[in-house]
Amino acid sequence: MTGSSATSRENGAFSTKLFRLLFERADIASLVYFRIVFGAIMVWEAWRYFSFDWIRTLYIEPPFFFKYYGFEWISPWPGVGMHLHFAALGVLYDEVEARADVRASLNGREPQTLIDPSVDLAK
């Protein structure tokens, strides 16, 4: 057996194991726990930004704004706009949708769908 065919066979076994690992059924309890804890942390952080007036001090009146190439035209909302923006983010959090159409090809095989594009990842 040549080294090339042995390596090819090992890669095929690895990709098969990886494919099985990625698509095996898993308990959803950890995802439910993560979403509840993440949501609670986000509500707590939004409350802190409003109560300590960090929106004004960090986003409206900082001494320096970083400008990124191609996005120099972006600036913070004037007046109470940033407060309304933060409030909208909190209220509309439930309306956010995230979808992905991810395909992968291992060892030149036909691409396989890794994430179903019809599933909302934010829910």
C-alpha cells in the first residue's frame, strides 16, 4: 500500500466521522439554557446602559470615534436617537431572523448541506 492511498483512506474515514458527528442528534436542553441565560444577560446589560447613562457617555459624546475604511460616513444618531436605537434593539429582539445556507465539500465529494436554510437560527 502506498503512502498516498493510505492517507486518502484515512482522510475518507475522518470525513465520514466528522460528517456523522456534525449531524448526530443532540439534546436541545443546552441550547434552551443558553438562549434563556443570553436573553437575561442582554436585558440586564440594556438596563445598565440606560440606568448609568452609558449610551450618552460611550456612544454619543466620546472624545474619539473610530472610523473604518469605507465607513467614514457613519456617525452616531444625534440627540436621543441612540437611546431610541437601544430601545428598539431591546423591543425588536424577538423579530430578528438569522438564516444560513452552508454547504461543505470534503475531499472533492459532492457538497453537503450543513445548515438548513429554512430554519431560523435566532429562534
